[in-house]
Amino acid sequence: MAATPSTAQRDPEAAFSVADPGKAWRRGHQIPIVPAFDGYRGLAVLAVVLFHVLEVSGAYAQFGTSRAGVVAWGTLPNSIEVFFIISGFVIYLPTVVRDGDFGRVTAFAIRRTARLVPAYYLTLLIALLLLAVVASPLSSPSAGAIAAHFAVLQTPVLLFADNFRLGFGVVPPVWTLSVEVGFYVVLPLIAVWYFRHPLIGLAAAAAIVAGPRAPEAANRVAARSRASLPWPAAAAIA
């Protein structure tokens, strides 16, 4: 019979006096903690930092279209998606553990707000303070821009406003917070249904992701097909 992993093996952070409040709540409610996700987050953080270092330093321009440039552009910026995948898994896991019971939406909203808003608002205040006291070519943000950021609507605003500066031009990565909050808003609406109909949910998700890209993909396939034909046939099809 295989030995049962100890608590320390399953949850190494449980022994520390200073712990993540979110994980403490999960321990108290018998919700599994996946320590490997912290490692994935750490790797994603390193990749994002390296991407910005290469971009700001001009290294990407030096790479050009070399293999190193293609690999760097193809992997480092996309590491941000790791955060979204982990976040979706973690916030949906309690519903699975409770056999399809999402729990109280208000409790979920309070927990996510407490985890996200204090640090986010502090970041925005520091950005505004820097704009006020440090000489910069950036203009002061409008009241509407400030309100959009504090309402975590900065990324959707990009769909309607030209020259909108994310993070007031100081901390552009705050665009990710709008996506994260989008997860929080949608999850209570679909969690229980998705638990009961996972295959349909996966098919719907695939359609949502792939649907807008289908025409572009079809055009690329058609272009490659024409390119592989002899010139007279390709000219006739075109």
C-alpha cells in the first residue's frame, strides 16, 4: 500500500507562521492547495520581467527576425496567459470540491475584493503621486481616466477611446486587472452549469476562442494552397 503524503508534503506552506490568507481560508474549508502553481507563477513572473527588460533595453530590436527573436517574441509575452490559466483553475476549484456548490456569491466577492483591491488601489495612488511630483512629459490624467482605472474598466475603455493611457502611462500592466475582474464577474454565472455540463462548456469555450480567428485562419490556408499551385492554376483561382 502506498504511503499517504503528509500534510507538509501536500502543503509545504502550512508550517510557516506568515502565510497567504487565501490559502489559510482554503485549508480551513478543506479545499486542496496545489503548491506547484506557485512555481508556475514564479516562472511566469520571470518571463514577463525578462520580456520587459528586453523590450526596454532594445534587445528585441537587435534580435530582429533571428531565431532568438522569434523564440523570445513567441514565448515571453505569452507567459502572461499562465496567470490567467492558474487564476481560472484556482477560483473554480472550490466549486468542484463542493460537488457543484458555488457557495454564496457575496462571500466570494468579498474574498476576491480583499485580495485584489488594496494593492491595486495603492499602485494607482502611487502612480498619480509620481505624476504629480516627478517631472514628466506625461500629462495629468483626466477625471474620467482616473474613474475608469478605479472601477477596473481601463481595458474595456480601450475599445472606445483613442490615446487612452493604461495605468496613466506609469503602470500599463494594470490592463490585466480588468481581465481578472472579468473572471470574477463571469464565474458565479457559469460555475455550477459548467460543473454539470463540462463537455458542452469546453465546446462553447473553444468556439468563443476560435470563432473570431476562423476567417483569418481560412484565408491563410487558402493563401498557402494557392502558393503551392503552379502559376496558371493559382492565377485562375485568384
